[in-house]
Amino acid sequence: IIMVFTGVTLTGRAFTTARLYDDRMIASFRMVTDAVHRHGAKVAMPLARAGAGASVAVMGVTPVGPSSIPLPGGDVPRPLGREEIWRVAEAFVQAARQAAEAEFDAWIAVGKIHDPLLAEQALREGKAT
């Protein structure tokens, strides 16, 4: 079983979805993995963040991205500073640890092609592949 994309920060959501950004959430996700495992199945958690594609309507705050250039049809994001970008990367690391503690069988950090923040930054730095 592959769950729906799970947000790694409180903000950075384009739609209402599961989130894993706090250790207090581990117990709730553990109930999910325990139920799946009781039936002999495996479960994976895709970790994601909408970045500049996030929605003010969903989050109630301005989205953040690598620039103030909005994605088509999106809200104008606030550009992230270098330190903030590192905090987003750390949020993926923390969420992977939390997913492991909740006993997910796999967790998938969504790559540059799927994460607007990472993809846009790579394009601006000439590092897109």
C-alpha cells in the first residue's frame, strides 16, 4: 500500500493531506501501520512538500519557494533564504525518521522532478537534470 503524499512541514500544502512534521504524530501513524501489518501487507509513505505550488486557501499563509515567480495558476510565493532551504531539506530527514519510528516499511522522499521547491532551485542554479 502506498499512502497519499504526506507533508513534511506544517506549511507547504497545496491541498488537505496527511502531514508528518512532529513526533507527537508518530503514534497516530503507528495505528495505521499496525492495522496494515496485522493483515500481512506492507505500507509506504511518500514524503512531499508543495513549495511554491502551495495554496494560501489551504494553509492560510503565503507559500514559499525559491523565487517570487508563481507556478501557473498559483499564489505568488515568498522567496526562501538559503537557511530556509536547508530547513526544508532537514524536514524531509526528520519526517523519514518519524516514518521509520511509526514502522512504515518504506518512505519515499519525492525527488526534484516532483517537488517544485527543489526543481525550481535546480533550474535557477543551472543544475536541473
